[in-house]
Amino acid sequence: MRTAVYAGSFDPPTNGHLWMIRRGLELFDRLIVAIGSNPAKSYTFSVEQRLELLRASVPSAERLTIAHFDNRYLVDYAKEQDARFILRGIRGPDDYEYERVMRHINADLAPAITTTFLMPPRDIAEVSSSMVMGLVGPVGWEDQVRRYVPVAVFEALEKRL
């Protein structure tokens, strides 16, 4: 079974994340979407809130698992899940250097795991979770943010204000 892990902070989940999940389900037999956390990093939403938002946003599928892990150990987590692939998104041209480095690192740490990079459509690919949070607040934020996040996430952002 071709299993992939797609990991991120999902703080909050964006339409780019949803595109990656849908594409991952097309490419792999099983997809594990893992919400990462790192004690050295601060997050807008708690792990529980991010899990809830992601579950409310993605299409349900038997082949899809949503989980939580410590993102300092992604390769170890993928090995534990018997995943042969790590799925990563590229937002723009600057990420290609990151792609090259990550392929090299993963080849050393886990030769049996292939890192697969995808680029979502440009209009959603270039918007990260942190950029979405940066848009929230100023006058007119609703129209901009509505383009970049699923309905469930947009409703949660409205309630936070």
C-alpha cells in the first residue's frame, strides 16, 4: 500500500492545504495528514483547535487519517506509520532550494522514504497559514481571507474577533 504523510502546522488550514490533501488522495492509497507541533514555536490555534478545523474542512475518506505529531521528528514519524512517501507543498520559486535540501536530508535519514513535492495552483499556493493570520483584523479582511481558507476556518476566524 502506497502510504504518504503530509505534515504541516495547519495554523489555520488553508485552501492550499486542502488542495494538497485532495491531490494526495488521488496519488496515494493512504494519506496521513499530520498536524505538527514544536515546543519552540508558538501557534495561534491549539492542537485540538487545529485538528477540529482540519476535520471540518477536509472531505472524509476511509483512506485519510488526521493525526498529531512532534514536527521535529517527521522522518521518524513517517517510518512509524510505514509511510514510503512524505508529501510537501511548494508555494513559490524560493521553495525549490528548500526542496533540494529536503530531498538530500531525507535521502540520508531515510533512504526508503521518497519526498514528493507538489505545487498547488498559484492563487492559493503562495498563501501560508501565517499570511492568512496576518490579513485578519484590518478593515476588509473578510473578503481577502475568504478566498484562502475553507468555510469552517473562515467561520472560526470570525468568532475569534
